[in-house]
Amino acid sequence: MDTRTNSFALDAALLMRGPDGRPLPAHAVAIAYTTSEGAIVECRLTLALSPEVYRRVDQQELFHLVHSARENGARLIRPDRPVRMEARLDGSLILLLPHHPGQADGPAGEARAAPSAAALLLTESWYALHITQEITAPDGEGTLRFRYSTSWAVTAARPDLPPAAVRGAAQLDSGAGDAPS
């Protein structure tokens, strides 16, 4: 089986929508498509979120970022700093993706152009996998990146696991401490 992942840098403002229909501004910085035998089987999108937008994502548990799916390190995210979020598209929506991911402005433009693809801009069409934040190094010189993962990341890495095992794996991962993963 020929499986490949192609990544593309993006620089596109997105206006996503939460379940309540309210707009959620985000900035797309990268997209990755995994193909198997030439068909897209997974899509991951990396978004830059302002502190205000991340607070809303956190409080409303958007992108399936429910508290029970987060590692313990999630509590270390600083509310005054932006974050990057890597999210995986719900597998049932893969067919809405464009056939040629390297074209023009990719899925953002496709979703704006095709009404049936508007689901690509719904927050609940995506599952948050990793949240990353730059923090000042302990010595005050430079920055470090802190990241926490969710149980959805375990699901993405191990689709063969039953849901109970995924929850257990996420708890084991988070039990390793609050060190960045």
C-alpha cells in the first residue's frame, strides 16, 4: 500500500463557525494531506489562534477539545499568548476536499466557493490533536515551544484501538508529567 503525506504552507485568514453559528477567526498556517493509493485518507490543518480566540475554543470546547480528551499539560497554556492548533478533519468529510490540494488557496478557497464544502469551515468538523504555544525560556534567553496533545491524537495514530483503550492511552501519556511532548 502506497501511503504518502504532502504538506503545504499556508498564509490564509479563515472565518470558521462554531456550533452556535458565531464566526471564529483563525489563520491557516499549514495543511497536510495523507493519501493511500492516490486517494486522500486524512487531512490535518494547523491554525494560529489569538489568545481571545483560544479562550473561546477552550471554554466552549470547540474542535472537540473537551476537557476529558486533554493531557494534564493543557492547564499550563498561558491565556495571554497565541497558540497553534493542529486539527484532523472528520473522516466522513474527506470527500469534500479538493482533488488537487496544491492548487490556488487549497481547501479554504474551495470551501468558500462550494456551498456543499462549507462544512470544512465548521469547528466541529475538525478534531484538535495538538496545541502548541511559544513560551519564554527559563533563562529569559529565547523561546521554547510547549505542546500538549489530546486523546484524538492517539486515535489518529492508532485507529485500530477501541475507544476505551484510547482514553487509557491518553491518560498514560499525560501521566508522564507536564513536559512538552
